Amino acid sequence: YFANNGGIRLEFNNAVLGTAWRFQAATGNKDNFEITKVGTGEIEFRIDAEGNAHLSGLLYETSDRNAKTNISPVNQEAILEKVIELPVAHWAYKESPDSYHIGPMAQDFHAAFETGDSDTQLATIDVGGVAIASIQALNQKLEQRNSELQAQNDELVERLDRLEAAMDDLLPRAAQR
């Protein structure tokens, strides 16, 4: 437990590697929690007063097959149908009314897909999984439709070939009269 009348800074130095990491909170006039690699001038991780997390790198979520249980395939067509019905809105958080976003409400997503621990939060891994399943379902629909159109096209080409052959048979006779 650390308490004082200003910002809090805790620094860890690795003498062997010559690197240091700084953890600091509420520095200057900012109410942030920050993790910084000392000497880079960059903030690698920050949580601001509104609860937004900022990263200077990538966010990785565990998705290793070995870390999972109860694995079963999804019905891509059913997921696509739910996505089609899912309300998507343009909105802003009450704490940041000038910063707009586009997306579903967690309650609607949870009701449609029954994922996650809460109906007030979305897990990016679930949103991504739903998007991938929907793309796969759309691809299947497009492949099926393409096959149908190709079969129709082949039939029309065959009919046109028969018509042209019939016309070739009729035209020489008409020219002989």
C-alpha cells in the first residue's frame, strides 16, 4: 500500500539487462496508471481515468486449443442470421460524449450469442469469432450462388449453341431459294 500527496512511482531495474520498468499513477495533472520502459520516452500501457486502456503494442488474448475445453463447431448459417438481425448503432460513452463508436450493445450481443460472463460487456474474442463465422457463412452462400449461376450460364450457352446450329441449318436453305 502506497499513499502520498502526489503521484506514485515504482521502478524495477534489471541490472543484468540494463533495463528498467516504471509503474506510476496520478502524475502531474493526469489521473492515469502507466507502465513505461524507462529511457524510451514512450508509455507502453496506460489506463486513463475513464477506464480506457491504451497500448503501444498488440493485445493478445489466449486462444490456445490446449487452454480450452468443451470445444464444438458452430452453425455458421445460424450465426449469420443472428448477425443480420443484430442491432448496430453509432454511439458515445457518457464519460466521453465527443468520442463516437459503432457497434452492438452488449445486451443484444449476449442475448443473440450467449457468450461471455456478462450482458454488459463484450469480449473481443467473441466479436471476432462471430465475425469470422459470419464471413464463412457468407462465403458458403456466395460459392453456392456462384455454382447456381454457372449452371444457368452453362445451360444458356448450350441453348444458344443449339439455336445457332439451327439457324445455320435454316439459313443455307433460305439462301438457296
